[in-house]
Amino acid sequence: MSETSDVLLEIDGNIATITLNRPERRNAVNARLTKALHEAMQECENDPSVSVTILTGAGSSFCAGMDLAAFGDGEAKSILHGPGRFAGFVGVKRRKPVIAAVNGPAMAGGFEIMLACDLAVSVNTAVFGLPEARRGLIAGAGGVFRLAQRLPVALVNEMILTGDPITAARALELGLINRVVAPDSLKKTARELAEKIAACAPLSVSLGLDLARTAASGDEEELWELNDKYLDQTTDSADAQEGARAFLEKRSPIWRGV
């Protein structure tokens, strides 16, 4: 196992497991985790022995999204716009599949990390949501357009405009995840799914995955361009600063619309 303070990487046979390792912060993403996750993903992509990667979180949360304290400290650019985009992951060009093993709440950027994975297994207690509008931001790590590619627009609008979360059972019903299991079955279920994929021909898996992604995403470069424009507009706004302060101070934000 190789590790940093924020990310753990373990390779067992032809299956890699990456663990977000900031449980005391609900695995919230800061600049250091972003760099470490990107490096771990590149290691998995470049290691010929690895066929599939499982991505999970330490502790009781999968990922709470961007660390708003880090945002307030000026780390937003590194977290959002570095190699691989948010968390060093959501925009990574990959040939190999990644399975999200969602061990708890996947909120904001945590949900967007899950949506950037190719398959997902979740514990039955997990919840998923994009509450960025409540913080003066938008879900600018691909969450808006990836949800819109998978769900009817009325459902997408409700999620992004209200910030209300959905349960794991609802996410399964909507086709956003592949399995819902008891917490003590998560690792076993994710591993079984990874082993089935790893038993298939690597070229077939890679090309099939690329074809499915292309069919689902359309012109992703154009979507990212618009995404980045709106993301910059919100992250640079007074409301974004107010949203972060209000969250950290545990009070209701006072919006100015700028």
C-alpha cells in the first residue's frame, strides 16, 4: 500500500483501491487531497497490472465535497482547476473503469466525484445531493451536466435548484448507482463487481467504456467550457464568500445576488 496523509492506494492483484483519507473532515477536498488523488489515479492508469480501480472514503462519509475552509483560504483554483479538474479526478481522461464504493454521504463535490465514476455501489444509509446553490456556488465539477445526461430535466432542476438530497434507494431507482447494500457488504460487493470486469478482455473493456461515455456525454468539451464560465462567475462572487462564511459560522447566509 502506498499512501499520503490524505489518500491511500492499495493494489491487490489487478484491482486497485483508492481511499479518500480525511475522515475528520468527512473527506472534504482541499488542495493536498486534490494533488494526491490525481497522482493515485495516474498511477493506476499507468500500471499495466491494474485493470479496475475502486474509489471509496475513510470513516462514515464518502466525500463532503470541497473543503469550504480551504476555499476560504484561497485554495479554490488548485482544487477546481488543476490537472483533472475538481479533486484531480472529475475531468481525468481514463481508459480503465472506476467503481465508486460509496460508504456514506456523497454531497456536493462528493456526489460529483461519484458521478464521474463508471459504476457505483452504495451503502443503504448514503445520501446524495448538490447543495451548492445554498452556498452561493454551482455544482461546477460536472455534476449539473452529468445529472442532465442521466435524468429527466424536472428531476435535475429540483436537485440543483433546491439542494435537497436523495436517498440511496432513490438513486438506485433513478439508475444513478448499480447496487445498494448493507454497510458490511460494501467492500465485498464492490470487489466482486471489479473482479467480473477484470476477468474481461482489457481492450474490449477500454473501448466499450469509451464508446458508452461518448454516446452519453455528447460534446463534453463544450459542456466543460460553459461549466467553467459559470463556475468562475460564482466562485468569484460575493455570495460565494458569504455562503462559505455562513456555513462555517453555522448561520443563514445573507445573499446579495453578486
